[in-house]
Amino acid sequence: MYLSFFGLSATPFSIAPDPGFLYLTEKHQEALAHLLYSTAHQGGFVLLTGEIGTGKTTLCRHFLKVVPEQYQTAFIFNPKISSEELLATICDEFGIERPAGVTSTKPLTDLINARLLDIHAAGKNALLVIDEAQNLSMDVLEQIRLLTNLETTEHKLLQIILIGQPQLRTLLGREELRQLSQRVVARYHLEPLSMAELASYVRHRLVTSGAAPELAESLFPAAVLKAIYQRTGGVPRLINVLCDRALLGAYVESSRVVTRRILDKAAREVFGDDVFGRRTAGSGWRFGALGAALASIAAGVVWLVSPPVASDLADFVAGKEPHPFIARATASPDDRLEASSGDAAMAFRALLQRWEVPAEAVESISDEKEACLVAKKYRLRCFSAANKGWHQFRQLNSPAVLTLRDADQRPFHALIEAVSGDQASLIVGGQPVKVSLQRLAFYWTGEFTVLWQPPRGYEDDSQLTAKALAKLQKEPPRWVYEALGASESADVPLRQLVAQFQRKAGLADDGIIGVQTLLMLSRASGRSPSL
């Protein structure tokens, strides 16, 4: 009803899981990285969990669009089925013809195994994605685990992604499912949006729906966005429901702005008397955004005044992202990271030597500035970034100097030179240290510095300026095509080639050579150390 009034071409706040409206916050990028991780590691399970409405299904559908082409995928969205029905559905998803009357487990498994062997022989991989996996029965989960036993002498034939609500983590923690839980190779819990992310999310959906930029900025004022956050807790589905009703209210009143009064009325219509966690007749306690926030605060108080219990420690070891207090309280002396004198100089010296810069050339380095000057003499350049997520850092796959903060909030530096499984190898104060990625994340500020080598033919090799990047896009030299795995005479437009490269690298596939894309192209065009 309100589309033409606001000049929109589509409904901006539909709750349908449309990947075209996906807004990739840093949390969503991290979650997507965990899903893409499954495409690089054969065998085992990848687990993505999140509260109702946090965008798991939308992210999943986006993932299925960008998954590498060599993958054949099967997607199950209704897991309330028996083991036999599961196997039959997998057969249907992989295009396996089932003889009439074949309904038992053994022949269905044999058919799946035969198809997986065919997929493997063709140089492809098979991927099974199960949404709403918290609804899987114990028998079906055991059957899924048995599917991971299908293998050749060298490779697992099926990679499995389980997506579900937080109950899924509890389910997999049960003793009878420990064999399945031990096969989880990556797990991520998707959190609601922050206040800043919510504002960007609302604008993104408006612009995607055809709203003029100035309307997208003014339609929901800052005070109203804050009220939306208070009522929804940052859960995207609740944001969509509330914003949709608020737009309808603004349309009815012929208002080009959603006022606080309009929003309050919309909230009452959408959430009823339950907006602030009141008890509703005929039901148990139903927590709204405020109730959930109070529950979180209360939980935080318990964490801070009580010592960590065994289950908390188990969650931490399993990578289930406990409160930072657990990370601090359970860290052994060997796993604590502390500031030391001269750590920055030592870290940058070690970084340069990883790029085979002679030891005598780095002896006098005392800080990052001097390190970057020495690097330039050896055709290397420094690239520093702040407020980046682990996903963006790992995309570069390069040794880096990280900026950390110790237990007393003192900044210090460490060289991260290798990542193996859930462990990172660091150089801190000139000494090698191994630390779990979970604990490293607790200390890391999000700042890092890497070295990169501008390919020959990149004219402005001293600065990553917008002008230089634009020229690179407009007049690409030969090395760009070589890094993209194509020739200059290719019929495919450069932007399409870049987008293909970005998808494989896990970047946003906009086809534009930005800083992150350039650094990864430079790695592809030459030799450089990797994590």
C-alpha cells in the first residue's frame, strides 16, 4: 500500500529470506566465512547457529549462490523427517533415481554413495546443507553422522553444514552425540545487530527497495532508530516486522517521516502488550527486547561474580564463544599474552624476515615507520588496517603484526606467522608463543599490518589511492589478467572476471578492484609467505 507513496519498487522489510536484501555486517561476514570454510575442508561438519530471526536462512541462501562452482549441493529445509525420508530427500536433491519400492536405509545409502563417487570422479565436491537442524531427531542425527563415513581412501565424499537455533548446540553437547560433535570442524553463533549496524541495515533495505538516498537517510530519524533497537534487540526479523508496520502508519498519516508516536503505535500493534516482556494471559513469560536485555545483564553479573564452572570451560574449549571473563579466568600462564619491552620492533623485524629481507637490514629497526622504510628498499609495501574482523584478515592469508592489549589494557604487538586448526603461532617479544584463536580474539584490537609486493606494472606502487585503483580498473596491465587466470584477449569483461575472483576469495563480488582485492591479486600474481 505504501510503496508508491515512498517511491519504492519493492517491499523493503519483507520477512522472506531474500538474499538480494542481505546486509553483510561484520558478524554476517564472519558467519559466511565459516560456511565457505566448509568448501575448503573435506569431511566433518560446519555449524552455524543463531537466535530466531537473526538471518541464518537468508545467509544460507546467499551462501548457496556464491558457493564455488565445483560443488554440487543438496539443501534440506524441513528436517522433521525420519532417517529413511532424509536419505530419500538427499537422493532427490542430488538427482538420484530411486527404484520403485526402495525405501529402506541400506539401498538408499548405497545409491547416495554411488552418486558421491561419481561426483568425486568428475573432480567435483558434494555439499549437504540442513536448515532448522535443531529439529533433527537423535536417529536422524546419527544417520547424518554415518554419511560422513562415505569416503575414498584419501577423501571424504560429503561435506555437511548444519544451521539452526541455539538449541542445536545444546543437542550436540549430549553424551550420545559426542562422536558427531567431535567431527565439527568450524562453528559460529550469529548475534543480533548492534545499534550502529541496525541503522545501516535499515538504510540498506530502503535503498535496495528503490528509495532515494535522501529519503533512506531521513525516513527513520536517529531517535526512532534507537527506539527500534530497544524494542527489537537488534533481531533482523523483528526489525523488519516493526519497520514495515511503521511505514504503513506513516503512509496512513501522509507523513514522510516515521515519528516516535507512529513507531510506538506500530510496536503496540505488532507486539501487543508484550513489548516490554509482560506476562500474557494464557501463556508463560514471553520476553520482549527489554526482557532479553535484562536477562543478558543478569547473566553478565553472574559471570563476573562467580568462578567459571566446568560446563563454561567445556564450552570455551569447544569454541562456543563464552563471556571474555572465562577466557581471562581460565587462561593458563603459558596461554596469557602480556606486553613486553621492544615487542613492536621485534615483531616487525620478524615480519620482514618472513619476506626474506636479510637479517642485517632489519637490525636497527625500532618501530613500524622504520620497518616500512626498509620494506620499500626491497620492493615491499606496508598495509595497515583497523577495526577489521578476523574474516577480512584471514582472507589476506599473510603473516602480520597484530596490535593487542594485555590484561591491564596496555597495547603491544605480536607477529602472527602461522594458523593451524584452532591454534595461532605468534612471536611476542622475540619469543615463540602458541595460543588458541579464541583467546587471541580476546586480546586483538582489530588492527594489523601486513606487507605486500606490488606487481611489476603497477605504476603507483607507493600508495593505495582511489585514483590509482580507478586507473587499474580502467587500464588493467597484463599482470591483472594473469592473476585473474585470464588473457587480455578474453571476451569476458574485466568486471566479471574480477567478480569471479572475488567470489572464490570470499570477498564481496562487486567486480571492483578495491584495496582488499588488489592485495589478493598481488598475492596471486607472485610468491609471498602465507599463514
